[in-house]
Amino acid sequence: MKGFELGRHVSVKQLLLGAAPSVLMMISISVYGVFDGFFVSNFAGKTPFAALNLIYPVIMILGSLGFMMGSGGSALVAKCLGEGKQEEANQQFFNAVAGAIVLGVVSSLATYFALPSLAIGLGADEAMLEDCVNYGRIMVLGVTAFNLQNLFQNFMVTSGKGRLGFRVTLLAGIVNIAFDAIFIVGCRMGVVGAAIGTVLGQVVGAVIPIIYFSRRNSSSLRLAPCKPMWGALGKMVGNGMSEFVNTISASGVSLVLNASLMQYFGEDGVGAYGIICYVWLVFAAVFIGYNVTIAPRVSYCLGAKDYRELRSLYVKSLWILLAFGLLQFALAEALAVPLSHAFGGYDESLLQLTIRASLIYGLTYLFLGVNMFGSAFFTALNNGVVSLLLSFFRLAVLEIGSVAILPRVFGGEAIWYAVPLAEALGLVMVVAVMQSFSKKYGYDKNFSLVKH
């Protein structure tokens, strides 16, 4: 398997260089989402901008089905490749793609007509409701393409084609940004133009990989139709469920935060949090891209019983992610003022609230990388249960709990401290759990050779 040679010791430099295409791929996806917000905020106004940010977590929940099938499926496929089972790997790859398509279609149909009620339930007022529904319905129609794009981000890396994945994502981003400029700036279509541009980019990101993998290619995988492998599909869902729950929980945090922000700060609060989320998307993309790269290698080492390399990947990853966390914290503090001006400089109340909140929220990045790695690491070890529990307790319990409790006790301003506090507590939990499983999976300091 290209890029996963057995017995090869991978240095920190090699890890960083190997992760670069995936990191750039994820950053590209995040950046063209940021352009949606930039164009809408500056050319449509803060009410449409708030509407976009209010409904977007719903779209992310639907799109996370693709991440679920991609992360869970790629872990199984990489393990098969490590065991030398090429045909089974291809069959599981096809089943993952088919599963993502089915889930995308079903979830789109289930959500389309419910969007008005969902928007009202999320706190949309009369001024925001129409924009929420118009944006949401177009995005929902593109969910199948969104799922496939998310799925192929994992499998491009697993198949040894991370650079190709980056180029496809870059092209999809260029398509999105170009149509944003045409529809939002040129045609003044507001959130409708933003949604159409995003869906067109997602279609590019889905169709090109399907064409590539369906033909004879130089990667380690190929899409070849086969019968459903229900057991494998169930394992993919179970193994990748943590990624789904991770996105649901993160979206749940956003939904609870938005509801509280509407209560304490009105649409300025939702707008300020939306701007913060754009920074979060780009910074989190670095960690997601690294995890997408490291996960197939971890799964391969598990399948090949290469425990020494597994231990090396574990230790190096912790140091790399801690270093990136420090760098991102410094960048978040330095960029708080200029980014706030770029997105909200036209409105003084929005500007000042965004600056104040951004400086506090930047603490999150000190802990985020290791926390996200913990869940991805257990998914790669084909232990979806532990991965799921880590995601659930960090996001659904600690973050949502902090968001719900802190402002009630200390007032509205305390809401900006909720996520940094929860991530700090999550770091303690994640590190403790990873260490407790080190002997079972053979990545403890004695390189235990444990049968699985």
C-alpha cells in the first residue's frame, strides 16, 4: 500500500509532510465556507448572515453521515490492506460509497419539508426565517454530494492519493468562491446565491473521485460493484459513529449557544459566534487533516501487528498537536481584531462584541487538537465504542453543560468561556483514556504484543 510501507520508521518531518495534502484539503473546504459568510455578511447584511449561521449546524449534522462512513469505512479498508486482503478492501470501499449515497438521499428527504419548523425551533425570528429556510432547503438538496465529498476525503488518503484529494478539493473550492462572487456580489442573490455556490462546489468534490475510482487507476483502491456486506456496513457505522456524534454534538453546542446568544445579545451574538466559527473551522481543519492522514496508518499498523510503529505514531502525534495548539492560540489572539473588522466592521456593536468574544474563545485551541485526535485514534483502532464515548462526553456533556450552566450563574458574558473550559476538562479525560488502553493495543512503552 503506497505510503504505508511496513517496517518503516516515520519521523516527525515525514509525518508533517505526509499530512500536508490532507491538512490543505481540509483548510480549503473550511476557507470556501468562510467565503460564504464573508460575502453574505458584507453584501447582504447581518440579518441574512445570522440566518445562515443559525441554520448551518443542521446541514453539518446531515453532512456528518459522510464523515461517519468515510472514517469508519477507511479504518476497515486500511486494516484489510494491512492484512493483505485487497479484494475485500475494494468491496468494503464500494459499500461505504453506496451507504453514503443512501444515507444522503434519505436524510435530504426527511429534512427538506421540516426546515421551517426547525428554523423556528432554533430561535429564528420573523426577519430571519425566510433566509433560514431558503438557504437550508438548497443546502439540503446537496447533502448527498456533501456526504460523498466528506467520505472521499478519507479514502483519498487511505488509497495513497492525498495530493489528488487536495487538488480536487481546491477545484471544488474555486468553483464555490467563483459562484459566490457571481451570485452574491454580482446578482445580489444573498443566502440563496451562497447556497447554490456551495452545492456546486460539493458536486465537483463528489463526482471527480467517483469517476477516478470507477476506472483503472494507480491507487490502492477501486470502485467495483458488489453485493451489500451488511456486517461490514454495520461495523463501518458503529466504528464511524463517533465522527457522526462528534458533529452532532458540535452542532448541538452551536444550536444551544445560538439560542443563548439570541437571548443575551440578539442577532449580534449569533453573528459574532458565526465569525468565531469561521476561525474555528480553519483551525480545526488542521487537526482533522492530520487525523485523516494518521488514522489509516494506525489501522494499517494494527492489522500488520506493527506495535513499535504504532507507539511511535501515538507519541509523536501528541507532541505535534500540542505544538499546533500553541501556535493556533497565538494566531487566534493576533487575528481577533483584524478578522472582526473584516466580517463585522460595518456595524459597531457587532464589531466590539466579536473582538471581545474572539479573544476569550481563542483559549479553545490550546486543547482542541489532542481532544480531536483521541476520538480519531480509537476509530482507527476499530474501537468505535470508546471513540463514541469520548466524543459524546466531551461535546454533549462537557460543552453543552458548560454552555447551559455558566451564563445562568455568571451572566451572559460567561458564555464565551464555556467552550474553552469544557475543552480543558476534555483534555484531561482524553489523555487518561488513551493511556488506559495503551497496553491493550500495544502502544505502551513496553511495545506489548497483544493479540486482538
